[in-house]
Amino acid sequence: MNSHTQQGFAGVILLFRQDSTIVSGVHTDSSGRFHLSDIPVGRYQLEVQHVGYRSKWLDLTVAPSTLDDLSILFPEPCPYQYSSGQRPICVGGYTDQLIPIKYGPPSKQLLAKARQKKVYLAGCEVTGCDPRYYCSQHKKQL
């Protein structure tokens, strides 16, 4: 189920893995439903993915009829939401080493700022839920 619209999510890929080996996979139909009948009973790591979203991982035990009413909220709520004008807090309450993250091809001016450690270059923005700050002390995106 699409966590934004609370409706079925078409085109989501579900990959059932055991020890990093894909045992089975399926994608959701136009109403967000899927049918998978040939998966053996057992424990799996379920990867839920869709183009433009971060993958979600779940531990799942498949038993007879487990998949009949499986409902997964996807995508995950965005952990990188900031109150207006507020910066996140890093490990130990630090905020003084935070610099903005910039996405996309950098200009000459942006490259100069990156060399001065005034911005952190992060490549392409993948989703609408990408971190906006980087803690240069802890090497962590927030």
C-alpha cells in the first residue's frame, strides 16, 4: 500500500531472499496486489523496491496462507524531514559541524565551496526524501 495515498501501489517489486540469494520475486499489479504461490515455507528477507524510492527490507516468515493478506506500507516515512528553519542534531547533540548537502552537477563555485568544506557534494538526488545536511565531524548524512 502506498504510504502517501493509502491506496494500492502498482509496479512495486518484491524480492524474497535467503542468504542474499533471490528465491522468488513478483511485482504488484495495477491495484497494488500480487500473487505468489510457489514460494517454499521458510524465513526470508523481503526487499520491497520501486524506481525512485529507497528500498525497504523486512524479515518475513512464510507459512501456509501468510501471503494471502500481507499488506506492506511503502515507501517508508521520510526520516529526513526538518522543521522550518531548524537543522538536525548529530551524535552527541552536535550542530556546529553541519554543512548543507548539494545534489546534481556542481558549478565551479560549488566545487570551490566543497573544497573549502562549506558544502557536501552527494551526486544525484534519488528521491524526494534525501538527506539535506552532512556532519563533517561524524561523517554522517542527516
